[in-house]
Amino acid sequence: ANEPAGFTYKLAACPDLNMLPVGRLDPNAIKLLNLFPNPTSNALTSNYTNSPVLRENRKAFDARLDVNFTQKDQVFYRFSYVDDPQFIPSIFGGVADGGGFYQGNQTALAQQSALVWNHVISPTTVNNARAGLNYLHTTRNIPEATNLSDLPGQFGILGIPQQKENGGLPAFGINGLQTLGGNAFLPSDEVSSTIQLNDDFTKIYGKHTFKMGIEWQHVKFSTLQPPWSRGQFNFDGTYTDIPNVGGGNTGRAQFLLSPE
């Protein structure tokens, strides 16, 4: 929740101690805390709920071609295509974000091809050859990824690379609060492909059927997921808790205090 400038923070165990001096409150920290939305309930903790809209624009089709070249040779080809871009909203959205790795703007392009040739060598001998390709390309990023106006710099955070797909705030882990900013390992760009070749040979000899075949696969997976490309800052209250006691949930105090 938002905290006004100049407020004091008191630990329940020491009501007259550990007050934050107004003169040491970091204005950039206050600006960042003001990105948190207002509570939706009067509870002290877990006091914000949200039900944002998920957007999806799926396009898909399948096509198949069958050709009988002769009575002994039949071929078919199938192609499947799915384009499934989505926006999976984070709890805060926008600059505040607060989402996980599987939230934000996503694309998913899938293609699948299959080519099959059935050849009848004789009434008792058949050969079946197949070739297939599976391809999937997915991308994922935070809502403000294309905003290269140096959002971190507007909050006094310097040195965050403002490059393509790397816009938005770093992640701020503040004890007692939902993570603020963008998730780690985003942007994510993943490509997987599988090429498969099969050949099955069938021979009928009297009352017996003999089958043999081969299978070859080439599986490839490549990924680009730069770790913490926007940085991450954690404030767990280590330097503001009561010594040898802890559990004071004072991450906000550590976040707000300007070091002397």
C-alpha cells in the first residue's frame, strides 16, 4: 500500500524506538512505493486483489493433400499452423508489473508438417516412408519491455541497459510486499524443432508377417533468457530488524532509508 512522505514506521516490539527520521527517507524509494496500487480491503496484509483481463487472438488451420499416383503408390501431405499470441496480465500491470515468468506479452507460433508415401511392392510386400517436422517459436516479455524512455533512471536507478526488449523497471523484492517491477530471465525467446524420418518394411510369408524399420530424429532447442537483464534489488529487512529477534517485516524500512 502507499505510504505518504514523512511517515514514521514503528516496530510493535519497540513502539518508542526504531522510528525512521523524515530527513533520511529516500524520495526515489517513496516514488517507487507509490507505484503500488491502493488496498482493496482493510486487512493489514494480503489486502489487494485484482482480476485483470487475459487477451488471446488465436489463429489456426490444417490442410491435407492426398494423391494416388498409381494403384501401388499413395502419398499424402499434411500441414498444421497455430499462431497464438496472448497477453497474460500481471497482478499490477504497467510500470509496476509484479508479474511472474509466465505473465506478460507472449507469442507462440507452431507449425507441423507430415509427408507419407505408401508403396506396394507386391501383394505381400509393402513399404511405408514418413517424414515429419515439428516447430515451435515462443517469446515472452514484461508489459513495458518496449518502453525505452529509461524508466529506471526516472527513479534514480542508473546503468540499466535501455536496449530492444529490455525496457521497464528492475525487480524489487521488498519483504512483506509483492515483488515490484519486471521478472528475471525476461525477455525470453525459445525455439524448438524436431525432424523425424521413418521407414517401415512389411513382408508376409505364408502365415507369418515380418516387419522391420528405421527411425531417425534430430531434436533442437535454443533459448535466449538473459538473467536479471534489468537487475534485481532485494530488501529483506536484514539491516532494520531487531538484532537477534527478526521477523519484524521491516523490508520497507530498509527500502526507504537512505544510507548515511
